[in-house]
Amino acid sequence: MKSLSAFLRRFFRELLLQSGQFALFYLLIQFSSVGPAMFADFGHSALFTILVLQTSLLVLWGEKPWVRFAGSLVAPLCYTLVETLDHSEFLLNSAHAGFWVFSLATGALQAVILKTRRLAAKSIFEFVLTLVNVLIFFVLYFYFDTMTSVKDKAELGLGRIFTHLPEFLKDPTHLYIVWGGLLLAFGLALGRTDILRLKERINTLFGQYVDQGIRDEILGGRGLQSRQVELAIVFSDLRNFTQCSENADPGAVTAMLNLYFSRWNEVVRRHGGVVDKFIGDAVMVLFGLKGSEGACDAAASCGLEMLGLWPSLREEFVRKGLPVPDGMGIGLHYGSVFLGDIGSEERRNFTVIGDAVNTASRLESACKETGKSFLVTREVYRRLSPALSGLCTSQGDLRFKGKAEATSAWALEP
């Protein structure tokens, strides 16, 4: 029921604000003229059905630019085929030409908006799109007003209808509607660009406090229900962090951690993972949110790359006069966890919980005891590609406090 409600909201938003304005305005004007008898005309009934199908298509798959553009042409294409079966002169009708022009324009603008990353450019395209949507209403209003005042339907053709525009604009009522509509259009356009800037601002700020993948889960409404998934979980923290930072300037400690975590974030994103959280000097990373295949290889490669970056990162700490930890430890485990929003009504956290998380954390701590920088469990070792499993050496069974069974561990070393 909840998913149906969400679909209907998106359906009407799509119909009213994005792709369906021309066909919708056309049908509404026809309905206001003849009422339900409008549906006795096969072409109008077909257009209504096609419009519903096009809108549903774009609601479900319209987030891709090429689907957005091509999908916006479904209604004019199908309606053209239906109408030309009865009378070929329909192709020269100005309303039909307008249908194609506005469908091409709105489809192209929306595809560009989806593809554009720069906020300034996106705002301009949103502004233009809103003006085009209002222009659709003006064109159809002019078309139907002219249709009621001429006897020869040929006057509605592309080459002749605009000769009636001066007479149309002489009517004070028409001028009032045109100027009032333009002012409303500018107001709506400014409002849409303000909303876009606010949305981008929220995404940017939110993305600085949680991983962008998690941000999109939360804002997209998909993270509200907990679900059980299998993930590769990485825990890592710095060695000797407390001692090296206890007498250091707080600003220097913060700068060191920010630089360290920035490297982690870059490497994690490069390997397709998600930073779940930073905890003091520790980092927790998830692999497999989009599918478990290859998750262990990606997580292992990520950890190895971070270890490979440590010498250059250490040199950067020294060069900038920042505290220099002794190194890092990494634990990697693969298992079943619960993923979702966890917390109170006032404050929530999108994260994972479960025994697999505890195992990954304990494994990272065991790096100190074994003298190794990177430990993985049997569950990970069995899923690694030959190239990566060949880098592993058995560390035997490790016993963790609070766990009845021992955990088999392998050291992963480049």
C-alpha cells in the first residue's frame, strides 16, 4: 500500500510537472468543451491511454537521461500513428506540430538536467523548462480560441494559424491571461530553481557527514526498513594513536585524521565500497551493498591499497608537522548483518548490526597481537580470487572474548 501511494505521488508529479503537460492540457480543454463525450472520439481515448502509459514508463525508468528523452516521445509518436490512419492532413495541424515540438523540448531539457552536474547550469535548464511548460498552455489556449472563431479548419494549419495572433492579442482578457501567466511562470521558475539549490545544498552537507551511497539510501526512502544482507565488513584503526596525539595540538590531530580519512574515502569509493562511519581514529567500511559478488575481492583490494599508501601518507604527516601514528590495522570479515535505520525517533543512524560486525572489529584488534597489518577470516579467504588468496598466510585459530568458537584467520600481505 505504501509503495502504491509513492507510485501515485510520482505519477501525478510526472504528469503535471514534467512530461505530460501538452497532452494533458489538450485533453482538459477538449473535456471542458464537450464533457465525457470527448472519449467517444477514438483518437482522444487513445491519447489518454497513451499518456497514462508514457507517464508510468517515465516514473519507473525515467531517471536515465536517454530513457527520459525517448520516453517523452512515446505519446506524440503513438498519437501521430493513430490519427494519420484516419486523415493524413492531421500531420499539418499546428496542434500536432506543437505536440512534437514541446515533447522534444521538454524531453531534451529534462535529459540534460539529469545529466548535468553543475548546479548553475542545472538551474538555468530548470528555469527554461518551467517557462516552456507555461508556454504550452498559452499555445493551446490560442489554438482552441482560434478554432472556435474560424470556419475553415485549414486555418489551423502551421502556415496560417499565426496570422490570427494579432487579433487574439487585441482582446484585453487574452492579454491579461498572457501577462499574468508570464508573471506566474517566472515565479514558478524561480521557485523551482530555489528548491533545486536547496536540494543540492542538503545533498552536499548530508554527504559530508555520511557516505554518499548511504545518503542516497536515506533520502531515497529505501533505508527506512531494516533488511538482512550479506556484506564484506572492514574495520581499521591507527596504531599508537592515543600516545602520538595526547600531547599534540587538537587542531593538528584533527587535520591528521581528516587527511587520513580522506584517503580512506577516496580508496573506498574507487573500489565500490561505502564508508559507514568514522569512530575516533577508526573507520568502518561496507562492501556488497549493490550485490555480494566480488565484495570480498573489492574489500581486500581496498585494504591493500590503503596499506600501500601508508608510507606516502606518513611522509605527508611529517611534512605538515602533524602527529604520526605507527601504522594501521585492518580486519575484514564477510557475513550476514541487519542493515537499516537504527535509533530513536529524534536521532537515527543508518548502519549495520550483527555478529559479523563484531567479528570484523575483533579481527582488527587482533592485528596488534599477531603483529600483522591485515587479517581476514575464513569466510573472506574462501571467496577471494586466486590472485588475492595467494597473498594470504594462515594465522591459525584466534579466540575472541565473548565468542564460544574460535575464528580462523589469514594474514593478507602484498
